[in-house]
Amino acid sequence: MAPKAKPAHHSEHEWEQRATETLADSGYRSGGARTAVVELLAGQDCCLSAQQIHDRLRERDRKVGIASVYRALEVLEGEELVHRLEVGEGGSRYEPALPGGDHHHHVICDDCGKVTAFEDPPLEDAIEKLAGRLPHMVSTHDVIIHGRCAGCS
Amino acid sequence: MAPKAKPAHHSEHEWEQRATETLADSGYRSGGARTAVVELLAGQDCCLSAQQIHDRLRERDRKVGIASVYRALEVLEGEELVHRLEVGEGGSRYEPALPGGDHHHHVICDDCGKVTAFEDPPLEDAIEKLAGRLPHMVSTHDVIIHGRCAGCS
DNA sequence: GTTTTTTTGTGACCGAGTCTGGTTATGAGA
DNA sequence: TCTCATAACCAGACTCGGTCACAAAAAAAC
């Protein structure tokens, strides 16, 4: 029902490959910092903050500047390769955008701050129908559920 | 379908009254700044940023400090009288919380930044059912739809 | 009206995110 | 392979939303 953390499977490498190609096609050069960010994100399935990305890269001895992380994320978001979401607590989070609307949403524990992903087809359905009724050109959507996780009750 | 800006009607005064009572019951004294914030919010039906609240109060010659605005909002959120939401673009927004789950969600135009409210019973329904399936004690939820408004297309 | 306690405003402060300038790496063309 | 224009990089300065600390002002309690 609520897949916790899917183990690495092929779609992640697919994403990395797609990302690399898309960036090249759009005329971006292959610098170290951006590549490192793409590699890290590829191995990740749920959202990370820019700071987390920065820290993890340093742990792996990829000394990229924080500004480069933001720049890379900005480019990736522009190419619709990552999805940025605001999750409260001041600060955006980023996750790889999988193709074909295959996406999940997030539950936040207001106690411990833990973020968990979930998928729910009926919810997607309701949103899709709703999108047709709005006078907007709908591109993406985020659903954020607040509550208290099992551990904090 | 998507009510733009409902004219002031009784529920707003109800909210103001309820807010005042709740605050008094919880032992808060009636200072000028918090009262001003409550009054302003009561006349508002959709979300405002702290900065917007601060500015509008100054326009009305209520010289409240920005810290007081944040403090008032923090208290009101704690009493579940206002709902805080993250809408992107760095910064929270606040709106009066109407009783009984009677709430709306928001569409953001990624071009001009305009925020519009909408209601959608089927969506609420899907979320309610989903909440039962999650291992969390769900308290609130936000749905944020990104797109391009009619004016920006 | 005096005392006690909350509330308020100011200004210093913090941290996420952005911008800038100078440096380094990339890739295309000779 | 060498050159060179340009993209990408990093560090550090800066912006801006939000918080903290503290002294002054205002409520309630007496």
C-alpha cells in the first residue's frame, strides 16, 4: 500500500541515462558538479533537500559547492528531470521526476518531521478529473498530508 | 466550480468571534497586535503571507511589528484557528481555518504567481479514504496544483 | 492606583537560497 | 594536438523570510 523505500531497480538507471541525454541535448556541458548531483539523485527515490545533497556528496568526496548544487537542481527542474516540492520547515526538497506521471506523494509527521512516500491511484484519478474542470493549464500537483506517524503516537 | 472570491458573509464574523473566544478561553490577553491580525484575517477568505498581513495592517494605520504578526500567527495556528500552507516561492501563507473540514485548496500559476482557491468534493473524498489506509494519525492535508492560469496562456 | 504578568516593537540575528567575480574545465575548430 | 571561446565551477558576499532577546507598554489582578 505504502511502499517504504523501493530497492534500487532499473528505472533509476533509466532516469540517470535520460537525464544525461536530456542535458546533453539541451546543450549543457558535462561538468563534474552537475554530474555528481545527477548520480546521487539517481540512487535516491524520495525527496532530498539541497543541503542533504550537498552533505552526501561531500561524504563521497565529491567536493561540490552548495551554489553548484542549487544551480544543478535549477537546471534539472527546468528540464523537468527533477520535481521540487515545499514540505514545510523552510526549505525545498527535490526528487527525480519519473516519466509518465508515475509519481507519489508525501506524508509528514508533524512530530518528528519524517517524510514518507505513498501512492494512491484513486487520488490521482480525482486530481486528473479535477484538472479538466479548472480554467488552468495544469502541469503538476503535490499532495501533502500532515499527521503523526505510527512511531510518534 | 471554482469560487473566485466570495463576498463577506456571516461565516467570517463567526470565525472572528470563535477566534476571540478561543483565545480568551486559552488564557490569552487581548493585545492590540493579535486582535488586529484576527480582524484582518476575518475579512479574508484566501491565504495571505505574513508580509502581506503586515503591509495591509500598516495601510490601515495599525502599526504592528512584523514579529508580532508572526507571533500572532503562531498562536492562532496552535489553536487551529488558522491553517498554514507552503505554496512555494519561499514563504508560508496563512488563512482562517473554517470549522468542520470545510476547506479549499489552491492552484498556483507558475508564471504570474497568482494563487486561486478551489473546492472539489470528490478530491476530499479520495483523501479521506486514503487517510484511513495510512498508518498515520492524519490531521490535515494540502493539495497544491501548479500550472498556468487562463490569463497567462 | 499599584503590582504583576502578558504582549508588543525594535533591532540583532539566523539560515536557506541567490548572485557575483574570478578561476578552471570542456569541447570545437584549426 | 594546441588554441580559444565559453560553459561550469567555487567561494564568499548578499538578500530575504523568519526568529530571538530585551526593554517598554498595556492588561488584568489586587
